[in-house]
Amino acid sequence: MYPNQPPQTPFPQAPPPQQQPEQQVPVDYLNQIAPQAPKKSMFSFGIKQVVIGAVGLVVLMLILVGIVNTFAGGKKEALEQLSARLTSTETVAVDAQKNLKSSKLRSLNSNLKLYMTNTNRDIVTPLKSSDINVAKLSPKVVEAESTTALSGRLEDARLNAVFDRTYAREMAYQLGTLLTLMQEIYNSTGNTELKTFLKSAYDNLKPTQESFTNFTTTDS
């Protein structure tokens, strides 16, 4: 270094350039220029939704039709069952009369035969209003109401000399099932004519059924 040379001053440094603050783009502006998705109307449906809705409607209708048909079918079957049971019970009562020993039981059975004759005649009209022909009942129902087994038990009772006691017990049970069926149909039908018939038939049969139930072989 040379003597008496003034110290050198470094070149002044230029101040660093100031960074410009980033310009913020308003969010609202971005939302405005962004492509907007088309709005769906709350009532607009695609073909897929229409098809699904149609299929669902058809299924619902089929279910409702099935329920109605089942109810109607069950009601018709019960009415046919009543007619068939009345007819078969009358047949048993008629066949039993000649084998009865007790005068009281013969008288009781005679009243039952008369009741069955009148009831089978009177039931024709109310059943016709329900579209049932008593002369053309379902073979399935007629078979179910067959009294073949009952007739066999009564024949065995006759051979063993216990016909009166057996007949009274069997008929009390048979008439009890008739009363129960009448009551069930009465409670389920809205047919006024049929309800009137059933009430009268029930009230007239109830005392006879009780008499068969209370019969003993000591009765003369």
C-alpha cells in the first residue's frame, strides 16, 4: 500500500429491488368467470329415473291386486265352506235318525233336520249376492267338508251299541264348528243381507248345539 493513500471506500451497493406485492384476484371475480354447471330443475328427471319409477309403480299395483284377490278369494272360500258344511251336516242328521234309541235325542235330531233344510234353502239368496252358486261349489271345498270319516265313526258306534252317546258328541262338535264359521264370516263381511241371514241362523242353531252338548245317555 502506498503511504498517505486515503482508504478506499467500497462502491455503494444499490439497494435491492423491492418486490411488488402480488395482486390478489378477488374470489368473487373468479367465481364469475368460472364456467357454471347447469342447474337442474327439481322436477327434471332423466330416462333412468322415469323407468325406475314406472317399474316401481307396476310392482306396487301388482302387490295391491294380489292382496285384494287374496282377500276376496279367502272370503269366497269361507262362504262356500259354510254352504258345504251345512249340506254335509244335514246328510249326517238324516242318516242318523233311524239309528237313534233315545226319544229325546230323536226329537232333538228331528228339529236339527228341519233347521238344516230351512237354512240350506235360505242361504241360496245371500250367497247369490256374493256371486256363489250353492249347486256349483268348489270341488276342493266340498271334498274338505266331506263327512266320510264321521260316518265311519258313527257306524262303528252303531255296531258297538253306543250310537246315541257318540252321535250326540260328534254332532255337538260339528254344530260348534258351524257356529264358529258363521261368526267369523259375520265379522268379516259388509253384506247386510248376508249378515241378517247369519245372525238368524246362528241364534236358531245355538240352543240346538247346546242341547247336543248336554245330552247324556240317561236321557230317555
